[in-house]
Amino acid sequence: MKWLSDDNLDHLRTIARNPDFSATKYTFVKELGHGGMGTVYLAEDRELDRLVAIKVLNTPEITEDLRNRMVREAQIIARLEHPGIVPVHDVGVLPDGRVFYAMKYVRGSRLDEYAAQHSSLRDRLRKFQAACDAVAFAHAHGVIHRDLKPQNIMIGSFGEVLVLDWGVAKITKKPTTDYTNESVQSVDGSNTSAGTVIGTRDYMSPEQARGEVSQLDERADVYSLGAVLHFLLKDQSRPGKAAQAICAKAMASARDDRYSTASELSADIGRLLDAEPVSAYRENVIEKVGRWVGKNRFLVLLVLAYLLMRIFFIFTSRR
Amino acid sequence: MDPDTDIGGPLHRFPITNHSAIVDARSDDQLTRRRAFDTILTSYWKPAYKYIRLKWQADNEDAKDLTQGFFANAFEKNHFAGYDATKASFQTFLRTCLDGFVANERKAGHRLKRGGNMDHYQLDFATAENELAAHAAATDLTPEDYFHREWVRWMFTIAVDALRQRCEESGRKLHFQLFERYDLREDANVSYASLAEEFGLEPATVNNYLAAVRRDFRRVVLDKLREITATDEEFRAEARSLLGVDVK
């Protein structure tokens, strides 16, 4: 038996864990990262001569029927044409039985990395609102993401916001163009049976954490967005009561107490950014005045300056 | 990607392709238990021997006797049947048992004599000793880390050997030769192109052969792990530890 050096061991570890793309149109480039649900690799699409990100899921052996269903569902998600959505554009099965999704390879920073470098609350809220809008678009097309978290929101080189990793999304209703001839399905097929937990613990709604798959609707994503907002606010010294109230409403334990859609959440964030009253928080009179003053700071300063000048002239003219 | 994504339920089930020797070690059937024990012995004797040499500073003769004695005693008293997967990995359990055994032997001042009533196994101690002499343990490793690293090395060594056998039996000697030349190479200058030239193949054929044999290698490693773990959770944990990824 040959002695295996430490370098040999490292290499064997790598080849044992890297996916075998030999039966696909992709060529393995490198591993980008991994978690409990699967591993993301950078690969080259040989047919289209471009780089793609491929997520290989930990799934059991699948049947032909299930595979076909997954392909159809991936097609539905791929039709989500929105500038803020990085869709799944290919799905397949590796020779070892694992399922993979190919996605656009996005260059940029994850929201958690971005937040570490950009502390401005307004900037963070704008990015967050853009993510809400992308999710709202998907909801309007009957797709729930189910794994929203800062790590799945990318900020591109030009500041664009992209929601990615739709590989475990759930289709809640037929899309406008029905080409499936099937009733409600989920993209991960039979894996979403009751009791199955999909998502990330710190960002998943209580009903999702309990594995109540059939109960999941848009409000599960609203909860996750609230958790993302909480992440963005937690290092702010004065996030403001209205921002905290929006966060609390989005993350309400009872889903009836949450925003009913991501659009509503986005609208409240927009009002917060415009210094308008938000639906999640009832202000007292002092707070209303304070907000009005904050919003009209220039006007207030102008009036104050005018009054000061008038007082000065009155005072000097009497002497 | 972040490391905190979590998932549960049926998604993590995997097909059980092999019997678990750890489970079989509890069998009432003597033959089944014997086979299970042989599997455990094969998988652990070398890391155990090296660990005794390093941690307990035993000379080679003493370490041989302690290794033989530990496994003979474990089989005779059916120690491995007492393993509880909810408390620790089997690897940790075995190492803890080994420490207890050596400590007791030292305390009692025993010197296990070869050729007594004890079972003796045909183990290649000479090679293990040569490896120890040629490849000293890194000074920054704890004995426990050293045991784990040597176990990983031994697991991959066994897997490579099993792969060689599998390739020879299925008439794919060339596949294994390519694997040996490229994936077990010490020379960084070996490339797909140089292999293609050396073996008179197209580079694409080298690529395909290597992809196929690596797939087999992965399967061999996971099968081996399946044999020496007791539960799904332990299997996944060991696979994560050995390969750094979750497995189906």
C-alpha cells in the first residue's frame, strides 16, 4: 500500500467531494461555498462559453417522474424575469443521483458583507426595499422563495440588488401562462412533505420551522425579510422606533399579524425613507412634529433664519 | 454561502448500501460478530498502534502487544457492542476505550505476552513502524488530532486499495493507472495532456476515465464509512469530517 502524504489526502478529499459534471455541459472550476442544503460551485458552461454558479443539493436518489417535475418547476422559476431576481436556468441530476441547479454567476457582495462595509441606515434600507420588490414580484407570480437571508441577497458592482438561490422555492399557484397542466407543486418535489424543514433557522418563520409545508405562503417570506431587516438594524445605534416597528410587524409570530405581502412591507420601508408615517407604528404628537421637522429641515431652517433676522432688525431699529 | 443553512426530514435520507459493522457487533450470531469485529480491526488497528506509540510513548514491541491485546480484549468482552451513538462518534469511543485499556495495563504493570491465550491478528506492524520513522508527527498536533489524522490517512489508503481491486476485477486497470498517476502523484508537472501522451489516449478520454474512477472512489469511501458507523447521523458527521461536505 502506498503511503499517502498530507498533500495526497487533501487532493483525495477534494476529488471525493467535488461533483462529477462529466455527463453535463458544465466543467468544474472551483467550489464557492457550502452549507447544510448543498454546495455551490463555479463552473463553465461549455456550450454557451460562460461562467455559471451551480448548486448541488443533498437529495436522495430520485425517480424519472420526480426529475421531470423538478425540471418543469425550474422552468416556472426561470420565467421570473425581473432585474432583481437571479433565476434558476437549468436543473439536472449528477451521475451520483444528486440534483443540481445552474444559476447566473453574480459578481458582487452578499448583503451581510455589504452591510459590514456600509453602515448608512438609509443606504441599507434602500437595498432592503429593492430586495422586497424582487420578492414581491415573485409572489405575484406564485413563487415563494423560502430561504431568504442576507447571504442570498447580492449587491452587484453597480449597486443593483439581486435575490438569488431560488432552488428551494415553492410554487403556490399556476403561473399566468399555464404550460404544466399540473396542480400545485413545489420545486423540490416530494421533499416538501409535512415535517420537512427547508430554510435557515435564524431567518425562517415559526410555521416553516415547524415543517408545516402546506401552511407556507407569502407571509413566510415576509417573516424572513423581517429577519433580514433585523440583521440590518441590529448594529445601528439609533434605528428609530418606526424601523423597529416595521421589523417587529414583519416578524410577528402569528402570520395574520404580519404584512400580508412583501409589497406592503416595501411600501412601509418607502414611507420610512420618505419620512412619511408608516403603517406599523402610531406616532404621538411630539414624534409627528419631530418627523415633520426632520423631513422639512431646510424649510424650518429658512423660517428660523428669517425670524432671527426680523428680530435683529426690530431690535436694532429701536435703538 | 453561509454554513448555517439547515434542513431535515426525508431529504437527508440516504440509501443504505452496506451493513454497519458497529451494528453487527451487537449481533447474537458469533459469525456475524466476528465479521463485524474484523472490519473494525481492519479500519482502526494502524491508527491505534501509532497512537499508542505517540501518546503512551510505548516502544514498538510494547505497542504491538497493546494493540493486539486491546482488540483481542474488546472482541472477547464484546466491548464494541456497548457503543452508544448518541454520546460520541465510534472513533472517539474506540480511542477512549484504547486509553482506558492502556492505562489499566500500565497501572497493573502487565506486560502482555505474545503467544499466550490471547488472539493474535496478522497485522503489518513493520510497515506502520517504517511510516512512523519516515513521517514524524507534527509537533503542533494533540495525540487526539494525530489519531484522527492517521485514521483519515488509513481510511483513504484502504479506499484506494479497494478501488484498485475493483478496477482490476472489472477490467479497468487503465482507469486506476491514470488515477494513480494523476490523483496520487507527487509530481506537480503531471497533466491530463502529459498522461494522454504517455498512455496514447485523447485528453478527453483521460478526462472521462478520471471522472469515472473518481466517482467510484467517492462511492468506495462512503461505503467504507457506512460500514464503520452506527447511525445515519454518525455517518453524515463522519462524512462531513472526512470529506468536508454533507452527503445524501
